[in-house]
Amino acid sequence: MQSFTIARPNMTLDLLLFQAYGPAGQSLLEQALVLNPGLADLGPMIPLGATVTIPDRPAADPFRARPVVSLFG
């Protein structure tokens, strides 16, 4: 788990997770809300100076399809 102190205005939890983990951060929203009780009560924008804890990076999915590169067209 990592803790961040919000230093930018208009920061949302979705944006914080996206900046930390890229598109994989979307799957961590519910876990992040559990780690930060009362955060949802503050509204969509996290107040400046608030400390937010986010979960660890999700494990890579070994069964995810990978793009295929063809050398012959």
C-alpha cells in the first residue's frame, strides 16, 4: 500500500489510481474506498492536504491476450 498527500486541486480517486497504475488502476477503486473510510463522504474531489492510501499494484494477468506481430503482412 502507498499513501499520498493530495497537493493538486481537482484530484479524484479515479485520477490518482490512473496516475499510479495506468488503466489497471480502474479495478482498484473499490479497494481504495475500503482503505479510506469516509473519503467518499468528502465528495468527488479530494481536498488539498488529505492523505489517501491506495492498494498495491494488481498482479499481471498471465492469460491476457497479447498483440501478435506479423512479419509477413
